[in-house]
Amino acid sequence: MMSDGFLLILAVMNMLQHINSPSDLKRLEVSELRSLASELRQYIIDTLATHPGHLASSLGTVELTLVLHYVFNTPDDKLVWDVGHQAYAHKILTGRRDAFPTIRSYGGLSGFPRRDESPYDAFGTGHSSTSISAALGMAMASKLQGDLQRQHIAVIGDGSMTGGEAFEALNNAGVSKANIIVVLNDNGISIDKAVGGLSRYFTRITSSSRYNRLKDRLWATLGGDDVNPHGRRRCRVSFLQRLTFLAKSAALGAPNLFESLGFRYFGPIDGHDVEQMVDVFSKIKNLRGPRLIHVVTKKGRGLDTAERNPVTYHAPGLYDAATGDRLQDKKENAPLKYQDVFGHTIIELAEANPAIVGITPAMPTGCSLNLMMDCMPERTFDVGIAEQHAVTFSAGLAAQGMIPFCNIYSSFMQRAYDQVIHDVALQGLPVVLCLDRAGLVGEDGPTHHGAFDLACLRPVPGLTVCAPMDEHELRNMMYTAQLPGQGPVVIRYPRGLSVHVDWRNPFERIEVGRGRCLRSGADVAILTLGHVGNDAMAAAEKLREEGVSAAVYDMRYLKPFDTELLDRIAAQSYRRIVTVEDGVRKGGFGSAVVEYMSGRHGRSGVIVLGLPDSFVTHGSVSQLKKDCGIDTEAILAACRG
């Protein structure tokens, strides 16, 4: 149900309140879309001010979204949003307007497209660079099924074009003759500032006045603005395309990249000019084969603070809808986020060790590597949204004597699994992989939970895999990982606040592969790995109040596993042993304990708490921990029996 406040917001939006599906859009005149865009943008701003989400990306695609649903016949025509955090206007226009205030809330709308949420969400997304592959697969399926009229549109941001999968798909699509349209949403930024040669190439296209003048004159002189819907002038269009190709080559000094791959290229066009986009998309939708439309947008459009600082306003949290000013909700004397502890710690280590370098695939602000970038730019590398490259690039650095700290979100590391095995572990190279946002991340949901890292990395020979219980342990694990002779090390830690206000402890070397007893007890033993150890300690204290003596063991390392500590635990007369982790139960930490205890000691009945064999939804971390049975109450219940 919508609150009275949001009903009031909609009441003053004369057009938006009547748009319940794209079919309602088609009843409007093109000239009316601009007013609707203003209402839609304001609704997003007003809603996300109190229901935090991905703001700047969605503000930048309002007009583009309106035009795509206005021109194309969705959901029969398939619209795929790369990543999906720019698809809020799409959700509002496709029957989810009244539910929009529930975005990213437990039981509410997902923050990303989901096939099970709406028939208009043609393909589920959340990670980058997948849209062209998915749309191409759909286009080939339609072709095989004899449907040559259906359109298949992939909307991909320029940041996602740095991902290798996008170019694999472009390479395939260009020779496929498939009925696919790629919309390149070029806003010069993905989450952090776009990097690399491709970003400079897009800038070169959009800023070449010589090319744009040549293109406009060719099309106007030769009648390119008059394309017959039934294709009778397709020969002229083809001729114009060839002439335009020559114009681009002359203006840019090289052939257009996309045309070299087999696409018909259109653009760049203004992604906020509704009339121009309706005109262009209406014409090119009647063409066949691979087409790419280069649309230039402004991330954060319509909110001054977001336009000036699109990185901060990618997902700003709470803010004042009228001014855009962020509302700081940080409590005084609160612990730092794990991410900030990482950022400050790597600077300390790098100041003492000149071999240390930092690497991130397009997440310097999110992982706080931007702190090192500010003071050591020559030793910090943002390689773009390219996790596979990030890992092997790190391996190359390590092969030449550097100590790379490669920081990747846990869920994104899944994309570089082969590189971890083939390029790092197999060669024993001293790469430190810092897996940020391990475990449950909350409102971003199943595409972003770091659920699988422990189970995936546990079988890989030669890796050291550890998880800190607090920020002091994180600092010590980072310190230990950069010491000589360590080999490849994986350190996983969660999103959000750490534990202690006084976080800057002196560095201490940790004995690799050794756990520790945090609390002695005689009745039950709780074995943990990582931040969830804090929940175990809270549970043990409550058990003490109930007269139950609970021991708590922080195992610290999944690899190498502290089997000596497990032997000592097995030798005790604990009536119950409980393991707790924030990764999947199957194949994870608890599974390793069960295998060892049963195989070595013949002990059965170890209770394993962890994430279930299903994809965990979105919601607050506390709610999801409760649902998954890894919160303090669940630990208590398991210990009580």
C-alpha cells in the first residue's frame, strides 16, 4: 500500500497518475512526453529521498525510457537493461508505479529487473555487460521461430562497455544478421568515473564537430530524414550509411569501431531530446540487422547536486528532495565501515612497502581504494568493469615482484573464477584478493549477495582464505598477507560498519591457518568464520544467563584449516557443536568442519548454520539473517537443541 504522502505526490502529477502501462503512453502526443518526463523524474527524486536506491543513473535515462516504450511494442518487443540500476523509470511505466516506494525493501520491488516481477522485465540483470548477449540470444530464438518482426533492444551504459562480455557479444552480433538494437547510453560515467581507451573513444566521437557536421549535411542533402516505414528506400539508407562511414573515418582518423564490427551506427544523439529520439528510433526500428544507437545522457539529470557529483549520488542514501542535500545518518562515535578501514590500512602498508599496489574493477569509491588513489595515484589502478582482467593484471604485477591488493566485490569475483585458478593459484603468485561485501549485502538482493565465495574458493589448491571477525583482524590479515612468502591470499569481509570505534590497532602478524578460542565453555561449542563471530559471542552471553556454558571459536582461516584446533574441540565432551557462516551451507565452512569431524573422529551431528540452497531475496541485513537462520536467535535455538 502507498502512504498518504506518496498518494499526494501522484495527485499533483496530472499525467503520470494515468500511465499504468506503455499502451497508455502511446495515446499521448510526442510533444506531451517532455512534460511527462518532468513528472516522472520528480517522482523518482521524491521517492528515493526517503526510500534510498540508485538515483543518478535512473535520472539520466528518463527520456530514453519513455521513448523506448513509446516507439516499441513492449513487452512483445524485448527490452533488456544492462546492470539494471538505471531502470527505475521503466518499472514505474510498466505497472509498478504505485509499488515504487517499496523499491529494494523487504517484500517490495527489486532494485533490478526480474523476470518473475513483470513481463516487461525481459531478462534479469544486476551485474554488468550481459545485455547484448541476452538480447542477441533472444533475437536468434525469434529468428529460428520465424518471428522476423520482433525487436530486441539492449540498453547498455558506457561503463558496462568496458566489460569483456559486451565485446564478445558485439563481435558475435555483428555477423549474425540478427534483429538486434544496441542502445549505448553514453554518460561518461558508470558508477565511478569511466576509465580507459574506450571512454576516450566515446568522448572523441561525441566531441568531433567535424564529424557531426559532415554527418548532418550528408543525411539532410541526400534525404536521409525521410525513411519509408515499409523499406522502399532501404537502398538509399544503405548508401547513406556508407557515406556516413566515410565521414566518420575522415573526421575521427579511423573507421568507426561499431561499424567495423558489422553494426549500422546511428548517433550520437541527445538522450534528453524526446522529439529527436522518437524520430530516430521510429525510423531505425524498421531496418533489419544489428544496429547501434549512440545516445548521450547526463547522469543525475534534473537534480543539481546529482549532476555535479554523480559518483556520490549514484546511491546517495537519504537526502532532501528539494535541495538534494544528503542527510547524514552516521552516529557519533560509530565504528568505521570495513571499506574505510581497508582504504586507510592499505595506505599505511603501502607507505612502508613500496611493492604494494591497489587494483579495483570500477569500484574505487565503493571499496574505498579512492583514498589510496588520492595520495598514490601512480600505484593505484582502476581497470574498469573488467574483473577477469583485474585478476590477471594483478597476477602480472605479482610476477614482476609487486604485491597487488586486488579489491573486488565478492559477488563480482564469480566472474573471474578461472583467472583465480589459472593465473593466480596455479602459479602461486602473491596476489591479495580482498573480497568486499562478502555475505549478505541487504537491499541489492540476490545478484549482489556474497554468498558463494567460500564454497567456490575452498577447493582451489594453494589459496589462503581467511575472514576477519572485526576491523583489527582485517588490518592484521592485510599486514600478514603482504609479508614475504605468503603466496595468494583471499581476505573476505562484509559491507557496512565494523565493530570497534578505536579501529587503528598496531599491526600484528597472524599465524596463518590458526584459529583462536574467544570464550571457554563446557556444554556447547560454536565455531565461526568472519564477522558472524560477533553474533556467536552475543548468543554465548545469553546462553550463560540461561545456565549454559558455551565456547566460541573463531576459526579465522578456511584454508589452511586449523585441524589441530578441531582435534582439541573433538576431544572435549561438548554435547553439541554448531558452525555459523554467512555463506552457503553446501560446500562451505560448516561443510568442511562436518567432513573433518566425521572422517577423522567419527563424530556426527554437527549443526551447520549458513545460507540456504536458494537465492536470498532483498531486504535489510538483519531481516535476511533472521530468514536464513544465522542471527543471534537462530544460534541460540541451535545451541539449546
